[in-house]
Amino acid sequence: MLFTPLTLPNGAIVPNRLAKAAMEETLSDAGQVPGPRIIRLYQRWAEGGAGLLITGNVMVDHRALTGPGTIALEAGTPLEPFKAWARAARAQGAQAWMQISHPGRQVMANMGGLAWAPSAVALDMGKHSKMFAQPLAMSEADIADVIERFAATAHAAERAGFTGVQIHAAHGYLLSQFLSPLANRRDDAWGGSLAQRARLLLEVVRAVRSRVAPGFCVGVKLNSADFQRGGFSEDDARRVLAMLNAEQVDLVELSGGSYESPAMQGRTADGRTLAREAYFLEFARDLAQVATMPLMTTGGIARRAIAEQALQGGVAIVGIATALAAVPDLPREWQAGREPVAAMPAVDWKDKALVSLARMALVRRRLHALAEGAGALAAYSPAFTLVLDQLRGARLTRRYRAWLRTFTASRT
């Protein structure tokens, strides 16, 4: 079943049921555009056999990035680098979707960019909270600007040759912040009841769909829960999914967590224990009873048996992330009857925030190595890798801030 095609609601066909889920590559060239390294990386994944390749975060606003190496695509951004990226991803027949996102308040303070949020509620990262910018509550004009930006980015992605977009409404980014009663404390039409907290997501979906062709795929990434006490709950996810049933959505990926509660890494802030693999499968099985569109789940899947179990549980596509960093041709290996070990080095430190940073750094280091032509996974040291990642981040931050100043000056 893993290697049978799937026809989506708009008629597009995914060649098999395995997707490369989004990972943040931080491989932008100067100017926050794709370059040769990320193109080589996606060539490797295209050759690896997944039926759907979903890019890492592409920002809809160059002033608001999740990190200094992040790619941004806006109206007016040169499309040639993006066309080369799309060609590489589609070279072996896979669907290639661009994940489009706005980080909202999840912006590093040293970036010098823009941290918008539904309300001026800062991230609570304990002693690491000052690493993140103090957010500004969005005005009606700001909200209208964001909706237009999502639509413009989707249109540009289609023009560049991607076959779809995935609207990121999970992991504590802006659309997820509007859904959360912890982050969204507005008392206007964009806050309060769940219907009003979900309004921005629905308006973005409608704006995107209105700007692209019927055969262009529109997906949504949604938290099955935030895994924070008082936050976006499983019942909220069920109700939002029912709202999305009424929209022209081709696939919903179910994930979970945020920077404050990194359930996508298998850890939660509310004390709940997730499965060792396929973290969100139990939630996906429940939500599959509600959804009229196909569902995808991701989170820790690294073995063929677990992937097949997910499909048997009502999920239409299995998303694989870290395992495809470890073994980029994992789908081909499975299809050939082989079962390589696809795991990154373990990190078991007391400081959970540092654990999260180290795990992300390990994945990024591996992605960068693959982009340079590396073979088998090396035995990286988590501590050394985190130091390297911080040094690289500082260098990229200086590059981004210089580019941002130049870009802003050219527009004034």
C-alpha cells in the first residue's frame, strides 16, 4: 500500500504514499533565495523515491524569518532560483509542494526583523525567553497584509513550477498562534471563540485557492494539539478540521507542538507521553473520522512497519522527516526490501530547551552535508554540532541584517 498512487480531491496524483515532510534547511543564498546547495539536496530526495516532497519553511515576508538562513518568496522576488528548485524536486515525478509560513512571534531577537502576533504575548522559554523578540499585536491592516502575502507567495510558487503549497498552521507559527487561546487574547473578530480564532486560517486558505489554478494543490499543516495546558486542544483540532472540510483543501498534515512545547520532537509541555514513533498517529486516527480530505501524519516515523501501520489507521500519506535526513533514499530502500537504520544521534541533556536546539542543529548539519554530497550519516557530537550551528547562525544573521538594511534602503 505504501507504493500505490493517491488521487487528491483536485484530481492531482501523488505517485506513492510516502512524503518528505518539511524540515528547515537554512540553506538560503544571499537575498534569502534558493541556491545550488538546496537544489542538490532536493535532487537527492527526488532520487530517493518519495511521492511528495514538501519544502522547509518558505517565508511570506522577508522581514519575518524563522532563522537567518530561511528562504523568502514574495510578490516581486526573482523566480529563476525557485524554478531551478522546483525542477530538481520534480525531476523523478514526485509532487513538489512549497510550505509557506509566517513565524509570528517565533522570531529571534537578534534578527532585527518583525515579530507580529495576534496579541503582545511573548514566548515563555524560561531562562531562554530573551532569545526571542517581544511581539507586536497585529492591527486589522496587518492581518489583511498577511492574508495577501500568503496568496501572493502561493501564486509565485505556482509560477515557479511547484505543484502545490502547504499552508503552515502548526508548530506555534502565526496561524497557529491565532488558533491558540494562550497566544490569541484578542476581543475582536479575530479572537475569542474558536470560530473567530480560526478565521485567519480560513481566510488564508480562501485567498490562496482564489489565486491559483484548480489543479494546483493546497494543503494545510495543523496541530492535532499544542500540548500546553489551556492551549489548542484535540477537540479544537477536530472542530477546525470540520471547518476545513468546507474549503478546497487537498491534504491536511497533522502534527503538534510549538517552540514552547516541542511535541514534533517527541516532548510536550503538559506532561503527556507520546509514542516513540509516529507521535501523532493516535490523534490522526481519531481525526480521520471527521476529515473528508486525505490526511497525512508525521513525527518520528523511521521504520516501514510503522509507516504501514499509519496507513492502516486511516492516514492517506505518511510523512517522514528526520529519517530522510539520515537516509535520503529511504523510500527506495524500503521498496527494495531493505530496512536501514534511519536515526540521528540521541540528545539526553537536562536543559530541555538546549536539547531542542541540539536536535535541530544535528538535522541541519546532516542536511548541509547531504547538500555537499555526503554519503552515510556520520557520528556527530551533539555538543560540538550545537556550537557549530550557533556560530553559523551568527554569521548568517550578520548577512541577513546587512541585506535587510540594503533591501529596505532600496525601497525608500
